[in-house]
Amino acid sequence: MAESESGGVINGLGKTVSQLEKVVSASLRPLPTETGDGSYVKESNSTGIVRDLGRMDLSDVKTIVELTKNAATGEPLNDKHYIMERLIQVCCLNRWEG
């Protein structure tokens, strides 16, 4: 067998072993139960608070500041200001993504 042929055989064998390793690790992975459709949950990439604050609207930042101030002072929330509703909008709408 020529030297170039043996290199090709070794490379082919390496690829086969790599594929076999992927099959074995996938078969040992626990089955997904969180999604309901058999797919795995995609891991989210956290962007970090500095980037999120930089992309928020001014009204969103005011809501965060007001909530932080209330938490630091221990004052009860005034429901007439709708701070909880605004906080839910900040958390759920993701207006700053994109």
C-alpha cells in the first residue's frame, strides 16, 4: 500500500470514528420532555444587563429605576402607577431585541 493511500485510509477511519462517537453520544442523551413535540430545548444566549439597558426605551429604564428605588427603600408599590404592569411589559415584550 502506498503512503498516500494509507493516509487516506487513516483519514477515512478518523471520520468514521468521529461519526460513530456522535451517534453514541446522541443515543445516550436523555429524551426531551420539556417541549411536548420531541425537540430539545434550545439554550438561550444571555446578552447581559448592560446591553439590554442600552437597547431599552426611556420609559423602560424609568420603570426599572422606579422599581429598584422601591425595592431599596422598602416602600409599598402604589398600584395606581401600574408599575407591575409596566415591569411585565419590559420583561415580556423584548421591544429592544432585534
